[in-house]
Amino acid sequence: MRKLTTSGMVVAAAFAAAAGLAAAPAYAAPTWTVTPGGAWTAKAASPKLTDTKTGTKLTCTSSSAAGTLQSGSGLSGTGISSITSVGWVSCSGPLGITFTVTPQGLPWSLNAVSYNSGTGVTTGTLTGVKAHISGAGCTADFYGPTSTSSATLTGSYSNSANTLTLSGGDLHAYNVSGTCLGLINNGDAATYSAAYVLASSQTITSP
């Protein structure tokens, strides 16, 4: 009799757990509201690419970017905006070496992940990032964790400052040649930091 009672309790508990799981609401990804949305342009002063192994820094006078932001409400955070063009001006590194930086794999995708209503700041990621540098016999590619993958950077957007800030990331150097060797080496991890101020106001919120 005790065995039957115990078995009955176990079965009842299992049914109760199953019923609870069935009744539990499925996780819903946050939705986003963007005003006004549409095309945007932005400019950053003194963006930097840093080889975190050697400490080598590549600094540019400025960088300009342009893209398209979704518009409306109930939007997905994935691909909420794109970067369709980006360029860098007057880039230089150690020993006075000047560089040309060329983006690859555009458009890159901006993805909203979380929103702080107290600060009006959206955090997320920039994915699809690849770039090539060349100058004074020095060339290198900056991709993701492998030589064929794109990198992901951390991003945040402030409504009050109209500023997209990019930082960190899983960039790595590949195909390094010439005078770059020693300053930058194959496989070195790197970070990119820049604060892009939008030319016109955009507001991104999430309920």
C-alpha cells in the first residue's frame, strides 16, 4: 500500500510539474520603438584600433559612418540598424607609419539587446565587422576569432547624446606582412573604440 501511495504521489507531482511548464509563458524577446528612423550619418573623433598583445595603437583623426535605422514600434532588436558605409581619415601608428583603412563585408548589422530607461541608453552589438589596413609596406586584415569569420563589437546608443559608442570586440589580426610584423602579429587580439555622434537626433526605446 505504501508503494502504491508513493508511486501515486510521484505521478501526481510529475503531472503538476508538466501542467506548470505548459502554463508558463514563453520568453518573449523585447521589442523596440525608433523615432524617426531612416537614413543617418555620424562622425567620430580620434577612433583607435589597439593590438592588445603588443600595445600597438592605430589612431585616426576621424571616422565617418552612414546607415539606415528601422522606424516605428514593435521592432525586433536584431538588425535594428545597419552601417552601409564607413571610412577613416589620417590614420597613423608607431614610427610615424600612416595607414589606409578599408572596411569589408558591408553592410554591418547593429543589434539592440537591452534598454535602460533611466539613462536612455540602448546596449547591443555590431556584427559582421571586417577591415583591411595598409601603409608603408605594412598590411593586415582584422577579422573575427578565425581568419574567415567576421568580428563582433560591443555597442551602445545614448538618446540624449545622439551617440553610438563602439568598444572592445573579438577582432584578431591575420595576413600580417611587412613592417607591421612585431608591431602587429598574426592571431593578435585587437579592440576598436570610437564614439560616433549622429548628425540628427534618433530616439530608441524599449517598453
